[in-house]
Amino acid sequence: MSAVRVLVGTRKGAFIMTADGKRDRWDVSGPHFGGWEMYHLKGSPADPNRLYASQGTGWFGQLIQRSNDGGKTWEPVNNKFVYDGDTHTHQWYDGTPHPWEFKRVWHLEPSLTDPDTVYAGVEDAAMFRTTDGGASWHELPGLRNHGSGSRWAPGAGGLCLHTILIDPSNPERIFIAISAAGAFRTDDGGETWKPINQGLRSQHIPDPTADVGHCVHRIAMHRSRPNTLFMQKHWDVMRSDDAGDSWREVSGNLPTDFGFPIDVHAHEPETIYVVPIKSDSEHYPPDGKLRVYRSRSGGNEWEALTKGLPQSNCYVNVLRDAMAVDSLDSCGIYFGTTGGQVYASTDAGDSWKPIAEHLPAVLSVEVQTLPSLA
Amino acid sequence: MIRVELPPHLQTLARVGREVQIEVSGAVTQRAILDALEASYPVLRGTIRDHVTHKRRPFLRFFACEEDWSHESPDAALPPAVASGVEPFLVVGALAGG
């Protein structure tokens, strides 16, 4: 019987939740790396038992952990992330030049075909890659040095590269997003990059339609349509049907178009999910009601999904990497909150149940769909 | 034999107890101790001092013989009591939230 493994990173450790394909009884293990910030864990699509995890604290810096047995045991791999060449400066919050400094790994994206190849999105924004299972990491400097880096500025969470999407039909094409610089694309495996922000509009930069400077919170793609991208921006939900060359707003009837995560149904490429948040100064759901919004039309028309979610006095946030989907039929949707709840829906969002309720603040949620429970 | 006390997270990471003992050849300095510590426990590289600059991470402090050595030269000789193993060299996490 098929199974699901949910990888949850929190402010104080990692948790791994497993269930069979019914997804009604969950086994929760953890905390793994208790007391450490676990920004992200992700499994290799090519070898689902190969997991990578970003572990860190302000005290002891960055570590990377690797598991070869689905998270039962872990081993630390290389944690040396050194920028390639002159680091130059980016903008600080007030627009003054600020030197590039490595702080942490926000996101780990394993190759679709090679378990030893992993991309790492880091703060201050850059992309690194290992091709030896984490034994060494090397920057892809063409991103940071493509020409606009001096105009990138940190979002409230830092100058972070938080999203990496590999085109399943063309591994040379990779999309990334940086807060607050925008979205970028490479068509040659990471050697050269270009901003893909035409159509975005952001009031926090002097020129609201500039080529860079946009606080993109998350982008998402369905495997079957790699030229169609969905974006949750600082404000605005956006859509592109030309691989990011142009964007149009699809916020439609959302109660607020501020938020962090966005994801796509595993089997319906026009069904997308967001979690509206009141505003950039009030990071909690409007009216104290935790509602996932679903569009079955690729945006513009949205419906609130509330069954099983708290509809009063709820003031949690859902962070950008804290939503994921499984590929079972019917599609499971998962998200974690800063209040320590992990919710799952086994009916594409129609209803929700908590699978954990009292964890530390959830930073990331990833889901693996497995042939069986090992 | 030099005695080094580590904070709890680094004990877990290196899979050791509170105190480890290491051999240091030549002058016993902060740099010599940390070089030897990282050679014995490679997983600690980058967690106490920067990989490249070897600067102390900002939320860590180094104590020895009831003195704060955090801001001393990494090549200054540590007290004889540390060099002889009578007193430990302490790596301490600063009390800054958590």
C-alpha cells in the first residue's frame, strides 16, 4: 500500500510524520536535532530515502545533515558555504551598500534524477550546488553576479533565496526566487541567469515596475506544465504562462492577497492553494479565521476552505516553505503554522485535520509519496 | 593533554560528553586548541569559528581560569594551568535568548 512521509522543519527541531495511503493514522518521530532551527528538509525524488536537512542556530552557524534511510539516522556533511570570488555589496534596508555575508541555508532542492546533486538557496542570496552528496558545496556565481545584485535588498526575513524549481522537462532550466529581489531563471543549468519580473508591481521600491527589487514570497509549478508558474508575492498573487517572461495578477476575490505559500494540486494543474494573511504588518489570518483558499481556475476565482480549521481567535502565520502536496488520489494538502500545528487534507482541501498540534513554530513542510511504509 | 568543555549542542553534534581531551603540540593557544579540536572532531568545523577567517562566531565566548579570553589574540599563550590540563578551556554559548 502506498504511504506518505511528511518532513517538518521547526524552530526547535525536525519532525517526521508517516502514514499509509489512507492518511488517517500518523506516526510522529522527533524532535530530530532538538533545539536547532531546521529551516528545511527535503527528500531526493530519485532516491526517496535520501534526505537532506538544513540545521542551524545563531550560535553555531549552519550544518547540513543527510540521511540514507528515510530519516531514521543522519550524518552531518560539509557545511562550508563560501561565495565564489568578490562578494561585492547588496542594498541594506535603507538602501545603503552592505557586504554579502553567508547566514544560513533556507531551501534544499535535490536534483530530480541524481540523489547526490542538490541545490541550496542561501541567505545572503545565492545558489550553491553539491554533486557529491554534500561532501562539498560550490556557488553558482552567475546568479549573484549577473548584474542586478547590487540592487537586491533584504525582506523582513533577510536577503534569502527561498524557492528553487527545476523544470522536469528540461533540467537546464531552473527558476528561483529571492526576497526582496524577485524571480530569476537560468536556461543553461545555472551558468547564466536573468530576472523574470515583468508584470510585477511593488510599492516598496522607488520604481514599482523595476526589473528587480520585488519581494517574491514563493513560486510554484505543476510538473506537467513547467511554463506555467504561480507566485505569491508580498502583495498580489500572480501567474505566468510563458516561463516567467511576463506575469499577470490573479488575486481575484481573495480577502487579502498578502501571504506566503502557494502550491498546486498534484493532478489538476489549474487548482492552486494560498493562505491569505491580513497584511505585511499583521502576519495572521484576517478575522482570526484560518482559511486556505483554493482556485480551480488557475486564479481569479477563489473559494475558502474552512472545514476543520480554526474559525475564531486564530492568529498564526503559515510561512512560505510550509505547504506541500502529496501525489495520492485524492491529492493530499499539508501545511504547518507558526503556532506549531500541522494540518492535512486528504480530499484536496475540502476538509482538514491536525496531524500534530503542539510543535515549535513550523518553518517548512515537505511531503514524499512512497510506494509503501519501509 | 588539554581539556576542552563544549556547550550542549556541540556535545550532541560531536557525540561526546561535556569535556573532551585533545593533544596539542607546541604552544598552547586558542588557535592551537581549536585546530586540534577540529582535527579530532571535523563536524565542529564552522560551528565555533568561521571556516575561512577563523574568527570566533559572535555568540560564542572562550573562558579559561575564570578569565574571558574571547577578545585576546588567538595566538596568545593560555595560562599554564590550561596547558598542563589542570584547568579546562571553555567554549561557552552566550546567553542571548533561545
